[in-house]
Amino acid sequence: MEQKNKYSIIVPTYNERLNIALIVYLIFKHLRDVDFEIIVVDDGSPDGTQEVVKQLQKLYGEDRILLRPRPKKLGLGTAYIHGLKHASGNFVVIMDADLSHHPKYLPCFIKKQSETGASIVTGTRYVKGGGVHGWSLMRKLTSRGANVLAQTLLWPGVSDLTGSFRLYKKSVLEDVISSCVSKGYVFQMEMIVRASRKGYHIEEV
């Protein structure tokens, strides 16, 4: 079943020159038998991120790594919309380039989706086996606090709302993203709450 599907992995970047080659290598390493493309949406990084991506294109091919830059920092939500325009897969993965989302988990997302038929599979830090590495106590408390507040007010039925490591059916992402109004990091929360309100089947890993 996995063979028929294609996964478009959207990776927004800003000054990720040191991480982007490693993240690409790890994606290729962990998705050996999967049809995928990586769409790098770079917001005019001054550190040479785009030059590194161009080198990676020579190595892996421009059909596997698509560089779709923008002139300056324009926000996370619009980065996904921009990447989505260039996605040829029927599934879309969104993940960060700073290595906070390890590509070794991608097969778990794909397996969970194929087993359950879910419209969205979202990574969670707040169930057994989940977690974060390298976060300060303040960042952990802020994230946890935002999640507790949102759970209380919004009842989304998902344990981790602020996470941005997710797999979407492309048609579902297009639908949800078109109804979102927020920019920046709260965008992740709005996306999952709106998806829940629309009645989409959401699973967690």
C-alpha cells in the first residue's frame, strides 16, 4: 500500500546551513522504500542555507529535493502554503529543520496512517515514549502551559497541539490551511483544532 503513495516533506528553513544536510541525509536513510520529495522553503537565509541545498540537489537530484525560496521571513503558516503549491505527493509531511524532529520517526507516521486510514497523524511529546531533548525548563513549561490552556478551552481531543511534526493527506491539509487565519507558531494549534472541528480522523504517534 505504501508503494502507491508519495510523500511531500515540507521543511521551512531560516539559517539552517548546519542542519539541512544532516536532516536530508537522515530522511533518505529512514525512508529507503518510500516515494518522497523534500521541499525546502527558505526565507532568504543570509547564512548560505540555499547554497547548501543546491549542493544537495546535485547529490540527490532536483526531482527529490526542491528548493522553493522566498525573499525574506514571511511566517511559518505561509511557508507551508508556499510549499504545498509545489507538492506532488498525495501525503504531506511538515517538519522542522533544526533536528528537533528526527526523521527516524517518519516510518511510524506512515505506518500509523496506513493502519488507521487517518487524515492526519501528529507527533506528540505528551504520551508515554514521547518527549523533547535540549529544551530549557522555560520552553518546556511554556509549551506545556499552552497545551493545557488550549486543552481546557478548545477540547481538540489531541494531546499535543503546539507540535509541528505531522503527516497530512494533501487534500485535508489544503482544506484546513485555507480556513486558518493565524500566523507564526500558533498556526500549528489552529490547524489541529480546526481539523478536529471539521471531523477529520486524527491519530498520534
